[in-house]
Amino acid sequence: MFIQPNSYCRLSQDYWCHSLDAIVCGIIFVRSMDEFQSKDPNFKKKIRERLSGQHFMHYMGFDLSEIEAGKIVGEMPIEKIHLQQYGFIHGGVSATILDIVMGFAAYTLMPVDKGVVTANISVDYLHPGDGDTILAIGEVEKPGKKMVFTTGEVFVVKDGVRKKIASARAVMAVIDTK
């Protein structure tokens, strides 16, 4: 059962549980992406402008396909240059696109005069990547004034079937851009 923050859920006819008591009640507490609000009303335009400076991202052929407050999705067709010696997606490709989507997810929540840089990233490689397209999703887990905690996932798509090949966590440090 999933419940929203600061709300009540009905566990039975006679018992209600507040979200703050979710662990005691045995309920999985999930944050809604709708709770994130960008501090910059033009954040989508600002990100599109910042993409022009992402030279390595463009060299790889990766592009962002969805930009929302606290969430970024990107994708690219898998080419020979993305593969390692056994024909699977190179781990460096997965790590790079995870860094991009998690960094931009954090950036969506920044005020006009702030930016983010990666302070720490940890990638877990779950399966070899073999497919036609690679898809990466980055989401903010917890925003802050000095650090933003993010998560990410990488999927390959082959014959219309999506398979997760990597997951990651990253801490983005907030910087002044003036």
C-alpha cells in the first residue's frame, strides 16, 4: 500500500494510520514527484540552453527526452562506440549518462543563481547491456540548500522489451553560478 506524505490511509474499517507512522503500520511510504517545485519558472528553457555546453553528451548521441521538476529522462540509440569488448554497453557509458540525468534532475530544482556539480556517485551494474536503445532516468530523492541527493536507473530496450542494467545514487553539490 502506498500513501502520500502527511496524510492518512485506511488500514481496516476501524483503523487509520498517519503517514508519519508508516513504518509502525507496515506501509511503504513513497514520495510523490508532484511535491517538487522548481525555484526557477524557466527551468526547462534554462536546461535546454545548458545542454549546448554538454559536448561529451552530444558526442555520445545522448539527449534528454523528458524534463520535469525533480526528474530527467534521456535516451540514445546504441552504437558500436558505446560497446565494450564483449559487445555490451560499456560501464563508462552507463555511468556518464547516469551522471547527466541525475545532475540535471537536481538542477531542475535550483534557483536562478545556483547550479550543481557531482560530489559523489555510486553505480551498481546489474546486468550486461545488450539492446537497440539505452534509456536513463534521474530523480531527486532529497533536495537541500548545499547538497541534493539523487537516484538513477539505466535500461536497455531490445525488441520493445525494457531491462534495467544499472542503478545509481549521487550527491550533487550546490554551487553559485554568478
